[in-house]
Amino acid sequence: MRWLPAWPSTMHTLVFLSTRQVLQCQPAACQALPLLPRELFPLLFKVAFMDKKTVVLRELVHTWPFPLLSFQQLLQECAHCSRALLQERPSTESMQAVILGLTARLHTPETEAGTQPLCRKHALRVLDMTGLLDDGVEQDPGTMSMWDCTAAVARTCIAQQQGGTVEPGQGPLPVEVRVDLRVNRASYAFLREALRSSVGSPLRLCCRDLRAEDLPMRNTVALLQLLDAGCLRRVDLRFNNLGLRGLSVIIPHVARFQHLASLRLHYVHGDSRQPSVDGEDNFRYFLAQMGRFTCLRELSMGSSLLSGRLDQLLSTLQSPLESLELAFCALLPEDLRFLARSPHAVHLKKLDLSGNDLSGSQLEPFQGLLQAAAATLLHLELTECQLADTQLLSTLPVLTRCASLRYLGLYGNPLSMAGLKELLRDSVVQAELRTVVHPFPVDCYEGLPWPPPASVLLEASINEEKFARVEAELHQLLLASGRAHVLWTTDIYGRLAADYFSL
């Protein structure tokens, strides 16, 4: 079913409504800030951010009375307001006001601190701007993307350094700004300058999640060398076509981040059928470096050739994984059997096997893997796995044992309406299930070859009239089973894939 997000109903307390009223006149509100209880500042921040009261928002950051100002804490649903702003695009005006407030604080000489009640200027030590929504869709002009936020903070770092150094004791104490950084070829030089500028500066840039897209190997290494080893929790290298040789150069620089919890690598190619001596050496070196991670909980190796080598990769890890993405990795039955018997299986919360053919000899090992992971699995992605009705029906008994499953992705599989109805009926026992992304049923195509390749299912046109009847029937079945709250949809882009850190 096609789905559009509904605007949530928002509940407000009397304290919230009073706070909103206080902020209507921004000049008066700014004058009143020194007289207000510190305990009101978190709610003042949320209301000012929500209503784009930029003058007040800037002054709130300027005079923040606590060591930590965290977006993740302040912009979530709270006792006074059920609206979770982190699940929405942040407004450009509000984000700019926060950065201007930070800049004003850094530019205020310490000699003026005595004129400020409670010396609030000198309390802020960490500004945590992580956790902002970044779904990659086209931006609204009034909102700020993750890259826009990265650029704005980076410009502030550079401007602060260009403003000259301040003698010790003559300026404000440093502020650590935690951000999620996005970088590509076009933005690399600018971001590198910002990271260099923040070293020894009153504004210290600290990266929590790094996503580098289509970046040359040497540039990736240069960025990794500039990042704080104690702050980074995720490295995500996309569309870099590293190969085993490139990966062997980069991986020791990644391995120095001992607190790294998530590593996402893509397009790591090496021909396991005709391995070269250099390729084998590079792969062994990569495995040795992987063994250095002590906190790794998520590993993504999408579109990497791992046929028959999954045991070598996973055996090197010191701790069990909770999220494993192996999309389009040409997995063999022995790979799935190893994973099912490994310590990782019983800890998995998220598993992505998209693009691996599970219809033949891989089916039984896959079912064994599901059985092993049934107690913990929350998110299962099986897009384009060649699962037809026969394979799905034989998998249902073990699939429905995944009692905690919240998300099931089956897009691009050759399932009929009858198969989908059987899945819907059996999944009633899965009380936690909230989203099923299903394919267009094969009944809705005209002249479909059998078995249909995934490319045909993704590109061929469907009979819209037939599919409308399918949607209506599925909806009626959900209503009849008391499961109207479960989203059944063919829209693979309308819902963000669950991030490991949000599970």
C-alpha cells in the first residue's frame, strides 16, 4: 500500500504553552533569560527551535548554563511536548541561530564574563549536533541537510581559526562540537581545512559518524588521520571501489579507532575463484586488521565478493556482531551454514541478505540461520533473493518464530498474491511487526517469464487496476485480523532503513 507520513498529533502541557507565550516577544524574552530558572532552559531551547525564534535561540546558546547542549536530548519527545523534532528536517533558520550563538560565545572576551549573571557563558563544554534526520531526499529550501550542517559548522571552525589565537586565560574555554560528517570529492578540501583549523582552536570539531562517498584512497586516509580517535563510532565508505589493495591501505587507519562500533564498506572486490598472490596477501592483512576492533557491533560489506570466505572474515572479530549486511555478496550455502553456527547468529538484531539467491541450495542453510537468530532479530532485509511462493511458504514456520521482528523487506521477489496472503495470515503471531515491504505480486504483471529475473520484476510495468485490487484485499485482511497498524507497502523509498544505532 502506498503510504504518506501523517503529521503526528502533538500534546502540550501548560508549562509548554506558557513558555511559547513568553517567547512571542523575543527582545523581552532575551532580557528575561538571566532571571529564569536554569531548569527551564531545555524547554526554552526546544520551543525556540520549533517556532524559529532565532533571536532567543541564539542567546540561549550564548548563555547556556549547562556543560552539555545535546540535540538528541533536547529535540526529542518530552513530558511537555510529544513532537520529536529529530524525526523532522531541521529548519535552516534555527540551525543558523545555534551556530551564531556558538560563534558569539567564542568571540566574547573572558573579561566580560563578570557582567553576565551566573557566568553562564562559561558553562558550555560540549555542543552535540548529531542525530539530525538525513534521508538523502531532495531538500526543502527551508530545511537544512546533513551536508548543509556539516558545511556550516566547518565554516565556523575555519573562521574561528582565521580570527587569530587568543592568549591562555584571555578567552572562553574550548567547546567540543560533535557532528556527523559527510564528505565527497567536491567537499574534501574544505572539510579537511575545517578539521585542521579545529586543532588547538577554542572550537574543536569532533566527528561521531564519517560518511565518505566516491573519495580517492589517499584523501580518505588524510581525513581519517585528522579525526579524534575517542569520538568516532562509525566509518561509512561508499562508492569508493576500493578493492582489496585499497582496503589494505585504509584499514589500519580505521583500526586505530578503538571505540568504533560500525564499519560500512562497499564494493570490496577480489576474485575468490582465481585468487592472486597479491590479492591473498591483501585479504589476510585486512583480516588481521579486523581483529584489532574490540567494540565493533555492525559490519556492512555490500556488493563485495565473499563467496566461501565469510568464515575467514567473521572468525577474526573479537566480539559478536549485532548488525550484519551482506547484500549482493554472492554467498554460498557454506557461508550461511557457518553464520548460523557462529556466535554472531544468536546476537543479530539486523540482517540484510538482499541480492543473494536463496531459492536453491541456499534455502535450507538460510532457514537454519533464521532459526538461530529468531530470539534477537528485529530487522530482516531479503530484497531480490529469488524467493517465490514455494520457498516463502517453507520458510514461514521459522520466520514466524522471530517474535520480535519489526521490519521485513521482501521487495523484488517473485511472490504471488496467494503467497502474500499466506504471509499476512501467518505473521499475525508477530506482535512487534510494524512494516512489511512486499513486491508487486507476479499476478499483476503481463507476460512475465518464469522464473522471472529480478531485473524484470524491477523494470517491467504492472497492471495498475489489478494492483489496486490487491491493495484493497490486503487492507481488508489487515483490518479483519486486527492488524491495521502494520504497514504493508511496495514503497522501498518511503521508509528509511532502520539504522543499527536506533534499534
